[in-house]
Amino acid sequence: MRWSTGHYGGSGHGRLPRDGRPVPGLEAAWTSRWPANRVRATGSGPLALAVVGDCGADDQQLVQALAKVRVKDWRALTCWPGSYLTIARSGEVLALIGDLAGQHPVFWRSEGARTWWSTSASALAALDGAPVDPTALAAHLALAQPDVLGQQSLFRTVNRVPAGHLLLITPERATALRYEPVQKERVSLRDAAPTVRAAVSEAVAARLGRRPVSADLAGLDSTTLACLAARSTSVAAVTFADERLRDDDLAYAVRTVATVPNLAHHAVPGSLRTVYYDGVDDLSSLPVTDAPNAYVVTASIKRAVLDTVAARTPAPGVHFTGAAGDAVLSAPSAYLSDLMREGQYRRALQHAQGHARLRQTSVWTVIRRARPASRTGLPGAWRQLAAGLRQGPREWVPQAQQPVAWTPLLATADWMSPDVRGSLADALEAAADHSSGAPRLLAAWADHQDLFRLGADTNGWRELADAEYGIEIAAPFLDNEVIRACLSVPADERGAPGRYKPLLAEAFAGTGELPDFVLSRTTKGGFNALAYEGLTRHAPVLMDLLGASSRLAAAGLVTEAPVARQLQQAAAGQPTAQGALHLAVAAEVWLRQLEATDSRSWWEVSTRAAA
């Protein structure tokens, strides 16, 4: 696993990250397993700047940015194309700035006068064997919104920097400070389109070079990236074409390749193993990640794609994925609650009618789902959640049929013991009591929570691709400037029911960069067939994994009976809480991997090096 770390203050450190390389110009900062050309620095001593990852700034821009470091204009250091960690020193102040999507998270902990920081929470926990925090893990499973518990990480004594914040360390203290506005200035879809086109194009260009390029060629988002990359270089375009999916991804891919030069197409057929949950009982075959990761459940599918890429490219290169395109280019119908909150009832009704037609339900059903969230803010919603947790488990109802919520309570909450539910309720009430600067709009909150979760999950795919294939995963829709450009457009324009991803169409229509038939596409593939087949085929494995001997069960985070009922329903072809099972399996795998990981592989005591 790639990570970065360092410390501030104290005399001597006595510890070094194993396999760590010093960051040039910055005292007591290291990277581990990052290639040298992805760690770039300028300045030294009291004025220094380093970027770790895919950063589109050239060397001259980094030198010029030292002026921004000197005056502590931290946000200006987050506006280059790419996805990267920024480390900046101005006098006695050290700033650690991750990205807006959690691909470069920042954590910290204090030891007396010294503060350790890292992009890996598990590495900081390994300093003294800090255990997993069961309440934080319960929040991860039941709520799936990273910022609900604020600065609380999955490990006791390890703090996390929330989305849109940076870590500022001075001789006096370490503090997480917001650098990204809670509410962005609204820009109309039409006015934002040129900015979106430029941001996406620059995000793709920042990853190109002399290395081989491959890309998913499936939905609208991945096809956009493949076409943009193909304007500059040859691209191995890959479509996962399992016949069980019964979608039109392959048909569109074939048509795109026939139209766009520099795209060489490769279809990836499915197999008995390309289903969800294949291999989850073999921990040694799954990527080790810093947090529970969704891609352990679909690792066999990702490997099938990467096997094809590796066989069709001359050397390990960069592979583009459209991950998070849905999150930034469209919006869920939850924005209807915001329209009601703002008194835009006529517009809310018009949009509700459109969403009702798409879902083949009544407009009043859509309105009833949206109304409760329009009558409360985020702190009030958390207090309501806490009260619900204390009332006991609910009968399972599909999420799409439940009322819209600021923070949806997932089915996993109903599998937890009363003690764990009570602890989570206490934590939610404390979070509500201490919340400050909460967003006014539900869509703004949900957008950033979804992105931070998606970014963390994409790191799991990145780890698999790097560790097993040496391939870099690029997810341009998770870049800071792409996120800013897209989310400046109000959710009711991005998610309007009359058009599919109108922001992307407005950004690229008439430019010749994408075929018109791609921009006018209204369909999207899905993996439900592979999810249900995987659930059915691997139900005994999952029952053993989440049964009485599971680590989650030992902590009261799942109980055996409701999980068994869900698996029995899946085996019978009935609707199932797929997302909840997905989260639980990923968390169980992660906990077992933590047990199997030797903490000494992360850190070593080096008295001579410290001296």
C-alpha cells in the first residue's frame, strides 16, 4: 500500500517508516512505495512545498507556488489538475492538504510535543497498537457517510481530517481547518459547461505521457475519458461484456471504436468466477487497504479487466475509469427536498412528476418521500436517527422506498446488538450537539459524502491494480477541479429528469471530441445479475464469514439471524439488502486482514537513524 507520513515537533523520533523515502526539502517527511517521479518538491527549510501523486503542475508552477505558501494561501495549492497530497511549510507552520474525494486522506495523532501525520490511519495506529474503534466502525457500516463522526477515524487515538479540510500543525497544536466552502456559488449548467469541459480534459491530459494508456469503454463517463485520451495517444479500450449483464455497453463500445481513431477495442467475456464475492474467503488474494473497501467484493471482475489490459499493452501503464461520473455529472432525486425547503414548490412538483414517470410510480409517492427531509437540518436529522436506533431494529424495506434522508440509516444498523446501537446513537447526538457550519442544502452534504466514500473505495481498486499488475488507476472525475466545476451547478439542473447527464452533453456537444450518439445515450449498465448470482453461489461462504465466529459478530456489529435471513432471500431470488451485505463483507475481510498484518512491516525502530 502506498502512503506518506511524517512528524512535527519533539526531539528525535526513533521510528522510520519501513521502505520510506525522505521527501526532498521537508524535514521528517517520507513516502512509501510511491515512484520517485510522483514525489516532486521545491524549496527547503522554512519555505518548502511537495506534491505526492498525479499533479498536473509543472516544475515552474511549483516554484511559483512558493509565494502562495509564504502567505499561507493553502487553497491555491489544490487547484492543479490531478489527484495529489500537498505538503507545505511556511515558517513554523506545516500544512497537509489531501484532496476533496478522499483518495489522499490525512490522519494525525499526538505524542506529547510531537504530532505524527499520515495518509494511512492503520500505520498511525500501528505506532502503539491502537485498536479499531467499534463505534466508528458501526457508523461506517450503518451510515456510510465518512464525516458524520467528524474527526473520528476507524482507530482509537487516530484523528482524521474531514472532507474539504486541511491539517495545520504549529508549535502549539494540530488542527483540522476548512479550506473549501460549505456552499459553493451557484453557476447555471450552461455557464458551467466550458469550465467542466476544460477541467475534465486537463484531468485526462495530466495523466498522459510516454506510458501505455488503457481505459474502460462502457458507460457514458468512461467512454468520455477514453475518447479524450484517444485524441492524444493510442488507447486500449476494454469493455466488460459478460452476457449475464444484458446491457448495451458492448454495442455502444463497438460503435464508438468504429468512429474514434486511436481506440483499439478488447471485449472481456465473463466466466464462472466473474461474480460478486468470488474469493472473499481467501484473504491472501485480496488487496490490503487502509479501510474496508468495496472492491474486495468485485475483485474477480476487476482482475478480468486488468488481465486483458496487461495482455494487450506492452508495459504497465495508466488505466482510466469513469468512477464517480454519476456523482458529479448528475444528482439523485433527494434535491427535491431542497426545492421544498427553499419554497420552490412548483418546481419541486414539476421535477417530481418527471421522476415519478421514470420510476413508474405516482408523483405523490415521490413528494411524500422528499417532504420529511425538507423540514429538518443536518443536526436535527442526526437526533432523529439516534432516536430510531434506540427503538430497535426495523423490518427491511428497500432504500428506494424509504423517505429521503440527510443520512440514510442502512440495513446494517438493524443487524447490530442493542449496545452497539446505543453507542452509535450517543455518538450521533454528540455530533449533532457539536455540529457547526452544517450545509443548508441536503444535496450539497450528500454530494461530498458520496465523493469521499467513492474516492476511498477507488483506492482499493488502485491498490489491486498497482500491487498485482503495476498499472496505475486514474479516476479524473474525482479530481478537485472537476468536482468544483461540476458541483457548482445546482443539483436540480444536474439531476433534472428530462435529460440524462445534461451537464456532460452541454460541455462537449458540438466540440467534435465525443461522437454525438455517445452524448445522446440514455442507458446505463448495471451489475445486479452478477451480484445476485454471487450471493446465491457463495451464500455458504458468506454465512461462515459473517456468522458466529466473525469479527463483526464478536464486536456486536452483526448478529447471525438477520444476516442469514438476507442470504436465504437472495438464494431464493428475492430482493435483498445488497448494499448492506456488501459493506459487512468488506468490513469483515478488513478486520481479518488487520489481524494477519504484521505491524512491524510498517514501522521499525531505528535508534541510529534517529540520532
